[in-house]
Amino acid sequence: MAVIAVTLRFNSLHVLKPVIPQEYVQALHIQTTFAEAKLEPPAPLPPDVFVNAIAARPGLATADRDWSKLNPQFVQQVLLLMKKMQERGYPLALLEGYRSPERQDDLAQLANVVTKAKGGQSKHQYGIAVDLAPMKDGKVVISEKDPWAFDAYQALGEEAVALGLTWGGKWSFKDYGHIEQTGSLAVLVKNK
């Protein structure tokens, strides 16, 4: 009788864990890691940060910098990109995120070509493209003619490509501050 009592007592101390397939454990770990690592968009920057950029490109005065209008998964990629750039000594500012089809058409018609895409043809309209610029001494620097800014844009391209994003600096029509989700717009919109 004593053996049975001791066995029952110790049995309650040893609980077998449920058997869970290894791939499920790995997927759960990955999901948990990303859930914990959610990055938050920075607070809106004051208007004086953009003064020089707006003087160079007046259209930036009406640019939309609202992170909430962008695809949430894309936002996480961009924020990780911005974090990596900060670590390299190049803080970045969001120049423009979401862009309405009407604004896209207006920009496509400007004499100093900003974009060749018309409304509905840009990933900006779908929240999966942003324009970023480096900041130096508390001001946005958008000219790639500035050697420091050019180095920052090259670093931006390296980091964006490493994260699986498309960088506009590799296009024939150079758009050094442009980052977008990789893939065909038609396919991305269809899968949305």
C-alpha cells in the first residue's frame, strides 16, 4: 500500500508536456519574436526640420507623413530600416508616405520630374512606398549632390536591399530616397 501511495504522490509532481511538432514550435517562436519586436513610428517632426527640403521641393509642403495610412507590415520594415540607418549614423525622416492618386498625377506633371508614375500606378497609393531623407544637424537634406547625403543614400540602398525592399536609387530614373515593397504592383494589390 505504501508503494502505491508514494507512486501516486510523485506522479502528481511529474507532468508530461504535450508533444508539439518542432515546426509549430519554430513558427510560434518566430511569431512571438516579431510580436515582441514591434517598432513604433517616431513622433511627427516639427515643420522647421523640413524648411530646406521644402525650399528645394515646394511640393513637399503638402506631403502626407501619416504612418497610419501605410500598410502595417511595410511600416515595420521601414522602421527597422530607419533603426539600422540610425545605427550607421544616418538618422532618417519620412518625407512622404501615402499619396493620393490626384497628388500622384500632379507630381507626374511637374516640370522638374519627381515621378513618372500616374495616379494608381505608384505603390504610394497603396501604402507600400515611402520617400525618406537623411537628417543632418536637425534638418532634412534631400540633395544627393551633398557628399554626406549621397553617402547616406548609398547606405539607405544597401540596408533596404538587405531587408528585401526595393530602392529607387537602382532605377534608371534615380529616386534615391524612395523605398517600396518588392514585387509587381498588380500582384501586391491582388494579394492585399
